[in-house]
Amino acid sequence: MRFSSVCEPVRTLALFKTNVLTSICFANTKERLGGMVMSRFTLPRDVYHGKGAMENLKSLKGSKAIIVTGGGSMKRNGFLQQAQEYLEEAGMEVKVLDGVEPDPSVTTVMNGAQVMLEFEPDWIVAMGGGSPIDAAKAMWIKYEYPECTFEDMCKVFGIPELRKKAHFCAIPSTSGTATEVTAFSIITDYDKGIKYPIADFEITPDVAIVDAALAETMPQKLTAHTGMDAITHAIEAYVSTANCDYTDALAIHAIEMIQGDLVNSYNGDMEARDRMHNAQCLAGMAFSNALLGIVHSMAHKTGAVFADFGAHIIHGAANAMYLPKVIAFNAKDETAKKRYGVIADYMKLGGESDDEKVELLIEYLRGMNDKLNIPHCIASYGADSYPTEKGFVPEEVFLERLPEIAKNAIGDACTGSNPRIPTQEEMEKLLKACYYDTDVDF
């Protein structure tokens, strides 16, 4: 099946000021122009979905295509060969760029862009999990603008016009990041131990192919982590200060679907797995236009910062641990509290007052973490991502690095659209709550 979106109203600008920085954010944050509220809602031109949707690669028009992928799962399961054959059937010369690592590095991006500069594709086809698709988006920028540095890419909504050399097709194999429909990419600078979001509507793919057959190959742990990433996307989009009518509908329906299907998908129900692939995509459509919040800011800035102790805090697991704490923090804002209450209502959690509904929502999400074998806090997060009595991040190391992590989280591109902008002190207290699993009452 095919879903098309051709409506792109005027791009808008909002300035979010914090005590640390002024961040520039485009999307549905409103700007008054001539008495009207102008907003923008952007999706890929075409979204093909359902089992067998990958066959639509045959319809792409061009002379050369490069396939960017990760480890061996796409090759082992036959999807890489299938994609290559479809593109060749479309009359294109095809090159494969594989080996993109989880949490792709700046080095991987630069090396991949060099391969593109030599091959000169007019289609970039990224397939696999969020990592190869994110990496391919950044490679695309460097391919079109070889003089562009990584620092240039990280200027929020500052990327020049793309598609002068190539168009972009994304084929996800995991059900969480939704990068196939978003204006975002996450690249890790391992020298600094920081994950940087690249944000610009220019890197929204032209074509997304959401083929559930690929998602059925996910291992159980990946199903859990990507699923919690997806519900975090939907919840943060719904309470974002940049939400709008278009994004609200997508976010709420995604939440309802994930509530009904994630745990069953984790436990091996492939029909639920197929529906989760659609749900995460809807959540992505919502957050790409409504933006996110500080759950993601914190996850970005804690993900790789303890890598010298032998592991990362996997993005989806970080979101799962931090989301209940951030809900408690944001609910001190009355507008956000009412919106969390609406979410609880759609999930049929009960509760008479908004305060009760917030508590029930937090309780429900913590229960999901238990069912998915995800820890509740950093202190009990093992190097294998599973709950353990003593996590891989030593307490003294966490406390030593806390001020810098908090500062970087406040400065993250996702912070500006959060319902509450935390101070340095509040962010440190919030991160401590996420380390020790303590209550948030500030």
C-alpha cells in the first residue's frame, strides 16, 4: 500500500531561550505572520507499507543506487540481495556500502560520503535499523556538500537544500527510531562521548518503505528497546510545545497501538510485530513535526558518555528508564499535566483527576519496563542492558560527570520543545533520580 503527502506549508521559526543557550527550532512551533498562524508538516513524498512493500524499489527512476546497511542481518535474511535485485530491475547500477556500526560515528559518516563521491549515485537507499539510516542521512549531506563539516551538519535546521545529486529512500528493519519518516539523524562523536542530533527537514527521506517482513527478524531485546523508543516518541510529541492538530492524532493513535501490541510483539506474536512496525512509523511522523523533549536530551547525552566502562546505555532503554521521571517533572506544568491526562484516558488507565492519571501513566510505563526486562534506573543497568544488582556505571563516576552531562542535556536540540525547561540544578536532580530511581517532586 502507498501513502502520499504533498503538503508543505511555510517553514516556521521559534526561538526557545534557556539560561544556557538559545536554540533554533523549526517545525510546528507557531509564528504569527499577518495575523495568521503558519506551521509546517513534512513527511516523505511516498510511504509504502505492508508485507512485500520493498518491491516498490522497482519503481525508482535513476542510473545509480548505493545501498547503505549495517551488520549482517539484512544479508543473512536475504533482504539485501532482494533490494539489490529490485534496483537492478529498475535499470540501476548498484553498489553496497555495508558495515555501519550501531551508534554510527563521525568517521563512518565521512568515509561513507567519500564512497558516494566516487560512485556518484542518484539514489541513496538506506536499509536496516536506525543506525545505517541515520548514518546514510549524514553521508547524504556530505555527498551533496563536500565542504560541509560535521559541526555544520549539527546546526539545527541549517542544512542547505539537498537533492541536487541524489534522492533518499529508507527501509527500516526495526520498529522504533522511525528515522525513515523523520527530519532527524543521530551521530556519535566518540572523542567527546556525545550523541549529536542532526535536525532539518532537508534530510526527511523522499521515500519510506515500511515492510513488516523485515521487522519480524528482530531479536527480543531489540524489540523491547525500539518499542519503548517509539512510545517515548509519541508521548513526547503529544506534550511538546510544538504539537498541533496534525501531530496529536498520529501520536495518540501510535500510543494506543503500542499499548496493545508491544508486549505481545516482544513475546513473539508476529501479527503484533507487524502492527508495531506501523505504530512506530506513526509516532515518527508525529515527533518529526512536533519535536521531542528532555527524555531524548538526556538519552543522547548519557548514551555514550560511560563507554570507557565497557558499554553504552542503549537509546531505547535509556528512554524507557527516563520517561517516567520526566513525566513527573513535566507534570508540574499544568498544560503538560492535562495532556498526560488525555493520554491516560485514551489508554483507559482510569483516574478521576489529572494528578491521578499522571500517576497511573507512570505506573503503567514502569510496568511495561518490567514486562520487557528493562531496568528502572542507571544504577541497575547492566553492561548487557538487563537489570542487575550493580550496574556498569559506578556511582562516583556518574556523580563526577553529572554537571557536564546535565549541561550538555540542557543544550541538546530536543530541550527547546519540552514543556518545562530545566535549570542546571533541576537537570542534575532529574539525572540523579534516573540514576537512583528516586521520586521526582520538584
